[in-house]
Amino acid sequence: MNQETLKAIETPENPNIPDLLPGDAVSVHVKIKEGDRVRIQEFKGTVLYMHNAGSNSTFTVRRVASNGIGVERTFLRNSPRVDKVVVERHSQIRRARLYYLRTRTGKSARLKQKFN
Amino acid sequence: MFKGLIGRKIGMTQIFDEDGLAIPVTIIEAGPCYVTQVRMPEKDGYSAVQLGFEETKPKRLTGGELGHLKRNELPPLRFLREFRAKSVQVTEGDVVKVDQFAIGDRVDVVGTSKGRGFQGGVRRYHFAGGPKTHGASDRERAPGSRSSGTTPGRVFKGSRGAGHMGNDRVTAQNLKVVLVDVERNLLGVRGAVPGARNGLVLVKEGRKQ
């Protein structure tokens, strides 16, 4: 009964975020406030891992920026700052947390695409 | 102004403010409470409000408690607690709800901390313990010396040491109210509140304003 009461207070799930899987190539649309204007910034990368914890669920996206510098960003699933997430492709993966991608660059950092 | 409520801790979660920042909140199911008695300086020597919370079966109360509640035609209530008040604007028999608090208010929340049982000095008072190496045996979590030597020749009362920890009355002061739901009698305060889930808590007006 307590859990139901808490559920009623928590922010409802964002319908614009589909089910994600590690290894997905995604584009996260983030709302950014500049003064009183709100603009949307895209963050494109690979989902490294998910943290499923109810309303505190997060997912971490890794992107290799210019000069080969890796950038990882963790997003709260229920945050109103995340506008939407577009999944561009799924990958064949064999583990839930793709930490090994951090040590790889170039060709070896690729993941095989999964078609269903 | 008198402000106070009795409630139960529901649990913790997080909500988002208008900037999209996550705020940790404790949800308290507070009230509705009945004003069961008003203490007056003329009669009782101090001024306070006695609140009653949570209806129960009449057979769970003693005859004295039932008679006390019957004075104001109130239902049988499980918990009666007094709140000191500088000025009292409520009368006996009134119902007080969460709407006396507004978002942004500062409140103090009193609860009973989780019982930890008999704990050593390292856990209870953050004693440093002894060395872990250099030939130390059986000294890793030892409390060390408790007192001086021949003078005074005894351990002063109240000295820190091993003993029962938790299950104490603890007040979390100056918590910000971030959620008020009159319909469901819910109050959300920023941060943690002492005690386990379903524990009884008292919500008072913040002292540190």
C-alpha cells in the first residue's frame, strides 16, 4: 500500500523514451534552458548500461567526441529534461554493461548490428 | 500560530522541481488529526495542543482514554500527542489537516530512530579503534581508554562507550516542505526523516526560521 502511495507521487514514465537496451545507438534529445528560452540538444552515442531502479532509473550513453575523447552522460529516465530518445539501431551484445568499449577505439569499438 | 500534525512515514522517493532537478523527498501520511485537548496557561500552567491520530477499535483503548475522547464526541484514537504552542487558534474537537503547511515552509520532524541493538564504540560514537597492523591482536575495534587513572579512579557517568544504539527520539530540523496533498493527506519534505517506514512521526513548525 505504501509503494502504491509513492508511485502516485512519482513522475510518470516519459512516453517518448522507448525501452532501451545496452549497445543501442541512440539520440537523446535534452532540453536546455538558456535564460528564458528552452532549446533542444541532441546527444548521440551508444547505451553503455542501464540502472533500473524505479523512479531513479538511469541510462548511460557514451559518445566519442572530437580527437577521440570519450564522453559519457547519464540521464535520469523520468527527468523532465529528457525530451525524447530515438533508437537508431540495436546491437548484438553478450553482456549487460559494456565497460569494455571504454578501452577500445576505431574498428574494435564497433558493435555488430542486430536485426529483428 | 499553532502548527502540528501526527503522521506515519510512508517512504522515500524523488520528485522533480520546475528546473528538472531531482529532489529527494520523504512522504509522510499526516493527519487528519483531531484536537483532543487544549492546555491553557491559566489552568495547566502552559499552553499546548493535544492531537489525536488514527482511528481504532474502542476495545483497544482504556476506559480513561475513551472517556477523555468522549468529552468532545471524538472517535477512538490510537495516538495522543501534545504540541507546545505559543498561541492557540484551534478549539477542542477541531480537525487539523496537512493544509496548514504550504510548499516552502520549514518544519521539524520527530521520529523514533531505527533500533541498532548493542553496538560497540566504533559504530556508536565513531571511535577510531586500534591499529590494524604492527602486531595488533584483538585491538582493531577496541575502544581504548575510557577515563583517567587513579584520579578520579572511576568512569564518569555519561561517558561514551559500547551500548544500545538507536530506538531514540530524534528530531530532523528545518526540513523544507516540497509537497502537500490535502486529498490524500500526504506531506512531502526534502531529505530524510528519522525512523523506519510506517513509523510514527510528529511534524512541527520549524524552530530555526
